[in-house]
Amino acid sequence: MLDLSLTIPYHFPMKAEYTTLSTKGQIIIPAEIRDQMKLAVGTRLSIQRDGQTLILRPITPEFIDSLCGSTKGLGKLRDTMHRDDTGKER
């Protein structure tokens, strides 16, 4: 007898959090998520659309390294993010 059963791995459900889009197009990331992900004021985020899903990712050196070869100009972005003289007058 041939067993054609399908094994579906169990996934732990994600806790749903809700927020509202402001008139300026802004959202608030709940404090619990900000704390868990160590997001501080001024953290830059990447936003991508996948169908009807929005994906937010903090822009970190690891995130930038993961993009190598997928877009042009990353060296300039990375250099800008890691400049020692950011905000200083010339």
C-alpha cells in the first residue's frame, strides 16, 4: 500500500499586533516589537511589497551585505551610513 499522506510542519502562530496609518502615511511600531528588535529612534527601515504584504526590515550592515550584487550603488549607501563626519560642518 502506498502512503500518500502529507506531513505539514507545525508553525507557532505569530502574535498579531495592530496599528493605524496616519494622514501623513506614518505607522507606529508597537513598543514590544521595537524592544524585541532593538529598534531605536532614527533607525532606518527598508519597506518592500510582496503582493498584499508589507515587509519592514531594519537597515543594518548585515542587511546591506545581504543585498550585495542585487542593486547598484550599495557601496555609496554603506559609506554614507558609516561616515564618521555625518552632521559635521565642512
